[in-house]
Amino acid sequence: MASRKPAKKKPAQGHPARRSGASNVPFESEVRQALQPFKSSLFRHFHEEGQAASETRAALEGLTTLLTVHAQLRKSVDVKTLDPSILGEQLGHLTSLGKEVSEASAAILKHYLTFLGTTANFGGSVDDFKQTFEFLSRMAGGSPIVAPYLEDEEANGILESMPFVFAARELISWVGDGKPTTPAGVLTGATLQDAAGALGLFVKVDESAEVPQESEWEPEDGTVVPSLADIPRLSAYWDALIGTAMLRYQAPNATPTESLSDALLASSGQGARLVKELIAEVLYSHILINTLQKPGKAQIAEMVAGVLSNAASSTPPRTEFALQVPSEDDLPAEQHHLIASLEEVVPQVESLLRVFEREGLVEINEEITVPVALRSSLERALTKVSDHVLNDSQQDSDSDAQRLTLQKRHERENY
């Protein structure tokens, strides 16, 4: 019988996880190798004060996974740049796992991008960095708004030409030494009609008139209205004067706060800039929150807030795309059912943006932009709007919980 030759032993290779370059995951080995030159400095950047080393290593492993998937989608390894269009696809997939997952992933990638920028390792242009940073900020739940520093003189020069400043001055001048209001500071009757006239709105006030279903921002001359709430433009400016403490209640009148009204009327000097920025902040938040509170208008307010946020970034949206109803060619087949809804919503979004444009709070040309002097005001206003939405959601949850508690108590008592 022929003897068998002893089988040749394969050289021991160990577990694949312990061998560098042995991963079966496409591009993972290349990504790890590309990160190796700045591994120590990257660890220090991620190792924030008070964070355990194990958590830092976990974050870096998560980053490696994200960069590996990014390389797979772009079909090449480049750990010194990130492709925003690929990031959109990548984070879009993660959104299906939950908003928290996509936001946490975007936050890790944003932290990494900051590292590349601060250590001069970023391989793209300044515009590439800005675009990627703003996209990741949005996806991580942050704000893309860019508010460059302006000297008071420069900011006041920009603000002086804005319609909302002129309108606020006309209204505060009309108030003079004081005007009668309700105990809550609301204008009524003949006084309300005069106040509307100060803003160039020639309406007739009849408190017994029927409340209109839809109130135009600027009602047509001769329109009969029952209350201040039915004159949206005047309501917004009156709210701005009250909200900035430019007017205070001194029964039976609303009277000006002299120092603040003087600052509004001034073109320079202490407080002139701040007062105007605060009025813009109240106008932004008043218009958006009022729209949110109207039945069926929440989506419009949310879309406008999103457009405004992008309009204050360094990459503002092009008007033709932002205000265009997509066609079937623009959307995947599973989203074609959205077109009918968008045909109704997009014109209303444009209408609300035109309101902001009317007051000088946004500029609509080839691109939709927010004046640089108002970007901080917009950012604070959007925070207010977000807080309002969260508070409403919490109140709804509390109401639901209260109803459930009462229902269970009722069931126990009947049992």
C-alpha cells in the first residue's frame, strides 16, 4: 500500500482581526492605513476632557467604519476630504435606523472634519470645507447659519436701509407719548384703525365683524377687520415693540421706553444696532410661530424655516430650485405621490417668503439670502421657534398622559 505523504502545514496566521490589512471589508484596511500617520493626534483630538479612553477608542472605531463606508460609496479612499453628495447618501441610509443614529454619525464626522481643518490636513478648498461643515452641522442637529462679525457702524449702515426699520420707526412715532390699549396691551377700535394707518394700511375696524378665514399680510384698502390679530403686519410689528420692551404698559396706555425708542430712531450710537436686531428677531419668530399655530400650516412654517436657515449659510439656495415643484423625473417612483401635496404647499412657502422679503428680512434674487446683519437675529428666532414646537409637543404629551391617568382611574372606580 502506498504511504500517504504528510500534509504540508500552512503557516500560522492568527485571527484575521489581529492582522493588519486582513479585513475582508472593502477599503477598511486602506482607510486604517491612511489614518495611521495622524493616529496619535487624532486620538488626542477625540479624547475630550473627562471622557474615558475606552469611549475615545470606540468613537475612533466608529469613525473608521464611517470613513470605510464613505470610501465604498465614492469607490476610492481619501481620508483628507469628504464628499457632501456621498455624505448625503450615507447619512440618508443611517436615518432609516433612527434620527439619533444619523445625528450621532454626523457629529463624529463633523468632529473629524474639524480635526482636519485645525491641523491643516484638509485636502480640499476653503469652499469645500465650508460646504461639508455646514452640511454635517445640519445633519448633526446644528445650525448652518454663518454670521460674520460686523462693526456697529457697518451693521447700522446696512440696517438703516431696511423696510422693517422704517416701519418700526413709523409705528413708534405714531405711539408718541402713549396710546390707549386693553389691559393686555392690545389695540382696539379707532386706535387700532389709526395704528394700521401709520403703517399705510387703510382698513376699517368693526369689532362685531366676522373673523376672516385667511388674513392677508397687508389687507386691501377698505377691508373690514374685527381685531388686531386680523391685521398680520401690524400685529407682528406691535408684538415686536412689546417684545423688545420698547413699549410698556402704563394703564390705560402703552407708552414708549424713552431710551429704547431713541435708539431705534438713531442711525448710530449706543444701542442703535441692538434694538434693530431685536426687532428683526421678534418679527422672524412671530411670523413663523403664527404660521405654525394655524391648522394645516405647520409644514409650510417648517419648510420656510429650513429655507431661511440655508439662506443664511455660505451656500444659499438658488431660487429656481428652492421654489420649484419637483416633477416625476426629479423624484424616485416611491415619492411621486408627494407631488400633488407639494403643488399646494410650495406656492404657500413662496408666499410666506415674500412676506419676509417685503420687510427686508430676506432677499430673493437668483439666490435666497438673509442679510448678514440679520443672521444672528434669525438664529435666535429659529431657536425660539424650535423651543415653541418642543413645548407644544411636551404639552401634548402631558395632556395625553393626564387623559390616560384619568381614564385608568375611572376604570378602577367603575371596576
